[in-house]
Amino acid sequence: MNLIKIAQETFQIEANALLKASQRLDESFLDAITVILKTKGKLIITGVGKSGLVGAKMAATFASTGTSSFFLHPTEALHGDLGMIGKEDTLLAISSSGESEELTKILPHIKRFNIPLIGLTSDKNSSLSTYADVVLDISVEKEACPLGIAPTSSTTLTMALGDALAVALMEKRGFKKEDFASFHPGGTLGKKLFIRIKDLMHTNDLPIIDESTTLKDAIVVMSEGKLGHILIVNKANDFIALLSDGDLRRALMKEDFSLTQLAINYANQKPTSYTNTELLASEALEIIEEGKIQLLPITTDDGKIIGVLHIHDLINAGIKSK
């Protein structure tokens, strides 16, 4: 038994089902989009068994892409949850046969309140098709299951059709990645698009010394600051230099090294800094990586230090560069 071949045939059967379904898309798809766009309430997805599992996924996809949606099991609807469906909602019902008992029992109640109904079914003559305002065809020539019993190609097609609806709605609404991120603030994209320098930078007890400070005293400040760096300012409190622990180690290798010398003599007097606290943290990480630095001083436009951003803060916050 060649299991690789069986897997490949499964892919092929389901791929063919998707291709044929895409070729038969017609005005009913556009009608479904129109109904959903006109919905002032929520798009409620319902279905039984495998259709229900697919419906739950579809509801999650719609909800995260700008279409307010949730899944409602028809059995729960029959036992009290029918009241969750409001007059301004739209129901999208999934049933390959269109005759699922739990589903067909709630359809008369749905139509009694004139709630728009979109039906996804394989049978255009089914009860679901009869009640539906818009019918989308999810029929397939064959299931990938060798017994032709387990929903495989049909569930794949149904899920793909749900994705197609969601994507079309995103395009119609002009839904952007910023909108997507607003629904996923804790995800990678949300962090990349919403967390800014001002949200992560250190502003209190910064390790700052003036240009007349000796290296001996500077080392004490560096140890207390716990950032591995010292910011050096002039008499006007303008940021003029940055001393890192790396600079300190290199200083130790010099023959004229002395703790009594001024710290600024061993510091980087052309350090990288930034002024825009609204800059995205992900973009700040790019600056840090490109400059091969660990600390990014943040200053006002006239050079006064207001904070620092350390690469460890970005990493700990889960920020990744583009």
C-alpha cells in the first residue's frame, strides 16, 4: 500500500473540487456579499456535525476580518439560544444535504422574523434551499474518503468558500492590515503595528553623566544603571556621547588607560539616537540591528535625553523586525 500516493490522490481530489467550484461561482456569491454588507447586526453561522466545525472556523475568520460574527449550534438555538439572533442579524446555515434535522427545525422561526438567510448546501431542492434567500453550492463530485462517506472534499470546499466570502468582504470594506491587527493586539502583527518606542523606552533613573565625569565615577553609574551604557551630556544637558561596556573593555586594552581620565575620552562621540517616540518598536529594532548597537537613546529635537530603548526590552516584548 503506497500511502504517499493515497495522500497525493487526496490532495488532487480536493484540489479538483475547489477548482470546479471556483469555475461555477455566479451571481449568488455576489448576492451573499450584498446581504452580509447590508447586515446591521451580526453574521451568525450555524451547522451540525462537520458542517458545524467548519462553521465555527468560518465565524472566527469573519470576526477577525471585520465582519462581526459568531457560531450558534442549531440544537442550542432550539433550546433557548434562538433569542441570540436579532432582527438585524443575518444567518448563514451550512448543511450538505440541506436536511439536517436540528437545522431545518429552526428555519421556520428564522423566516418568521424575516431574518436574511444564506444557505450553503449541495442540494438546491432541499429544505435549506427553499428557506434561503441566497443559496451557495457546496456540492462535490466525490469525497476524498475512499468509502465516499466521511466529509472531506465537501468540508474543504465549504471552508474555502467561507474564506472567499471573508476575503471578498475585506476587499469591499477596504480592510487593511492595521484593522486586522486591531483585532489581534497580542499577536505578532498587532505588536508590530501598535507598540511604539514610547511604550517600551526607559525614562526614569537613566545613567546620565556630564562630560567632566571621570571614568572611575562613570563605572559606578554604569553598574547602578544596569543597562550596560552611560549617556554623556554637556553643560547644556545636550546628549553628546555614549559609553558602552564594550567601549570600557576596549579602553582597558589601551596603554594609557587610567580611571582618572574623563569617561568621554573613551566614549562614542557620534552615537546613534532617535527623536520620534511614535516610531514603531519594530522599526526601532531595525535601527538597532542595522547599527549593531544595543541601546538607542531617545532625545528631543534639540538634543535633550528623554529616554532609552534597549534591545532586550524589544526582545522581551516579542517585537520582531520586518
